Amino acid sequence: MKKAIIAAASVGMFAAGYAIAQDVEIATWSGFRKGAASFTFDDGAPSHVTDAGPMFKKYGYKATFNVVVNWNPNWSGFQGLADEGHEIASHSNTHGNNMSGEEASSKQAIAGKINQKYGVITVAYPNCNVPNESAVLQNYIVGRICNGSWKGMNDEMGKDGPSNWAQVPATMTGAEGQLKSTNDFTGRMQKVIQSNGWAAFLTHGFQGKQNGNANYSPTDINAIDGALKWAQQNDKDIWVAPMGHVAMYLKERKASKAEASTSGGNITVKLTHNIKDNISNYDYPLSLRVKYSGSSANVTQAGAKLESKIDGGYVYFDAVPNAGDIVIAGEGGSGPSPESSSSSVSESSSSKTAKSSSSRSNPWGRSSSSGTNPWEQFISSSSGTDAIEDIAFTNQHFSVYRSSDNYIVVGGAQGMPITVYNHMGQVVRVTRGLGFEQKVYTGAKGAYIVRVGNRTFKVSL
Ligand SMILES: [Zn+2]
């Protein structure tokens, strides 16, 4: 076993006579990757919306954008980034020398402007000056400083995170920073892959772009593009995710207990933690693996289907702590979902898919009578390879997007039904939102429509 994997718990329940102990492990980082990297952007530059957003979308990665309330950032533009799964976080109200006194008020002000399911959970300090730490920790799960080395710390963190969550380091990029070229970024990512650690980067504006007040230490955007391209090529080893998401995962992983037992041919896993604060629900999915000898498995949590994969004698899946029992059933097992999680679809599951699709309305809207069917317009206008478009109109903000490892990810849909349709209008996946975000389909490339409640999104894998 590599160090990248934390053995969480291995509990046998022998009392029933047939129950067998099962090994269950919680991954150090999401997807059993070896290291984590977070890209953060300060000062709410116009170019963050116009240039950084599309660049991250190209690779399926998400970042953290720390905005300054009184600098009147492009709120609708940053709302669009939030809807695509990015984190919008605080960088104070006024960008004074020290933000003490603005810890709670800047959080509230941003929360009033940006609708994101998990709220404003991280803050970056203006001018790298640490404000009132207790006020920070009452409002945020991360308080971000600048280079760790400027404070006699390391620039990167280990797998257990920072020694002080009010002083989380991020390395400055650009003209005045240590990271200027793609190689500078990839060097840091290689370092945390080797150490099972976490690196964060701090970028302001970009050279030659519209940066507004974010004019300190401009970074060559091509250096970051190259870094993201490298990350995607090494996606099995490096987890690129926003600061708040990585922090949630890390805190949950350290606090969670996973217990598995076998009974009646099914494996049941209980994944729980006791973290309590007023900032986050800590319901970011954790990656788990359980020793498994079968060739296919149907994994559910509280009855909702989870994506899973079998490899090397384990079944792998992501599950949400405190969201109910996880049941792993073999082929023909008694799991509640009718669908096979195997990538090879059997005839029986195909016919089930066809049957279920015929009983549902087809969101692709093949039968257009008026000629103004929005679904057909939608289909004919979609040409991008990773375009994700929201064509419904309500005030609730979900995020639906393609992840870097080619899953559809739905965020902010706790308790809501989620249905994935293929380009034929057939239902390929039915599940329900469990936690902060949920993977709902993987496998064949193509265009899919994702219905969350009464809203509909398109995702291309
Ligand atoms: Zn700043």
C-alpha cells in the first residue's frame, strides 16, 4: 500500500456468523490521486471572468476567485463562474493594509451577491497580512496568506494540511512571484505528487489583459494554460480543485471513520464524521475503495446510485459522509438501482434503459411542431467539445460540469432527482443529489442532457 492511501478503518462484525471483515480505505486526495493543487486569483480582475474562466473550462478544472467587495467586481460574471463550479471567496471589503474587522462583513456582502450552494468559505488576506485569526476561523475554513517561505514555513503543505488554518500558504505567481513559467508550476505539482502534499498558487492579473485593480505581479496566462494542460495529462496523480473544496476534503478525511461489514452477499459501508461548525456542512464526497472480488458492482448510498469502478481487487467510488449507508451489491444483487455500474452494458440493462426512457418525456424534444422548440435550437447550436449550457430559467444555482476525469458532476442538488439522458433521449442514469457535489455518469463520450429537478443542462464528455 502506498502512503497516498490512508487506512481509515477495518472492522469485522463476526457476531452474525456470516459477516466478513472488509478493508475500506479513504483516499488521501480525491480520486486516489497523489497530490493536490489549488489555483487562486486575487482582486476580482475582469480578466478572471473573460480569460481565466474559459481557460479552466477547457481543461475541466475549477479555481478560487477572491474578490474585493468595494471594488465592484463583475458580479454577474463571477456568478457565471460559480455556476460552473468555481469557488468565489473573500479578499475583504476595502483591500486595506489589514482586513481586521471585515472578516464577517465581507463574507456576508459576497454571499449577498453570489449564489453558491456552499457559501463563502475561504478568505485571502489583502497584502498578505493576517487579520484577527479568531474572527477568520469563525467565518471561514481557510484563511490564506501568501508564500509560506515568507513566514519561515514551507510553500507547500503536506497531506495533513497547514499547521494553522488561518495561515494557509499560496505561492505568488507572475513578475514579482516565484512562479513565472509552466515549468515553475509543474515543478511544484510534481513536488506535491511525490510528497502526497498540497500546493496553492496565488495569481493576480495576466500580462496584456484587462486586470482592473489586479495590477500587481501580472502572470503570463500561457504559463498557467501550460500548467493546466500538464495537470490534465497527469490527472491520475494531481487533483486540481478550489482551495475550499480541497480544505473540505482534507478536514473530512482526517475526521471520518469508515466501517464496512458483509452480510447477505452485500457489503455495507458506514462513512461518518463529527465535524461541526457554522461554516460548512462538510459534505464534499470522499473517495473510497473496498476490497472486492466480484467483476461488477452496483454501489448506492441511501438508495442513490454512485459511480463505481472495479480495479485490482477493489471497488472504487466517491461517497458523502453522514449521508446514509453505502451498499455494494454484486451483479444480480439486491441493490435498489436497476442500472448496472459496469462500463459494459448488458442486454438486460439496455432494455431497462429503453423501457425507462419511453416512460419519460424526452428532453431532447425530437417532436417539434412549432419550429421554436428550445431543445432543438439547443442541439443545433451546440458545437463545443465541453460546452455546458443552462437552458432553464429559475433562480436556483446548480453547477453542472464535466470534470477533468470525464465525469458529469452536479453540485448543489442535495436531495434532488438527477437524470442523465443520452443523445437518443434515453435515460442512462437516474440518481439523487447527496452532498456538495456528485458524479452522475461516466463512460462513453458524447453529448448528454442532465435534468436536475426541473432544470436541464447539457454536458459533453
Ligand atoms: Zn489583493
